[in-house]
Amino acid sequence: MVKLRLMRMGKKKQPTFRVVAADARSPRNGRFIEIVGHYNPRTDPSTIVIDNDKAVKWLAQGAQPTESVTKLLKISGAWEQFETAKTDRRSKAAS
């Protein structure tokens, strides 16, 4: 199963994170499939850069986001894009 999750980067005590699509069995900082965005919690306000098109593509293919990534996707607007695309597909299938 593919997960959208955070991959820790940066120096000791100075974390930054990449949002990546990775196999659920791979380690946190191990092999990943694609970089979807990045997140820096140390800036004020926090920096969140997510490629919404890539995120929606992975979600549509069945990737499961972690809790923290779900929050970031909601902030960036990718989660709403995915939800509307999902309802559009359902309405087209019912027609």
C-alpha cells in the first residue's frame, strides 16, 4: 500500500520535512516513490508547499495519507480538490 507521509530532513534539532508518496513497508527516511511537497515548521508562519495535482493523483490512486499529512493537505487545499473530484466521478458514474 502507498502512503503519503512526512520524511524528516534537516540538521539535528532543525527539522524540515518532505511530503512523499512511499510504500508503507519502507522506513521513514528510506525509499520513496515521488516527492509531493515540503513542510518547514520552524518558520513563522510554517511554510507548506504541496503540489496539489500530484497529491490528488496519488489520493485518487488509493494512497492513504497519515494524520499529519491530511492536516497539511487540508491547509493547502488539495484535500478539497480530491473530495470534489471524487464526488464528480460518482455523479458521472450514476448518470
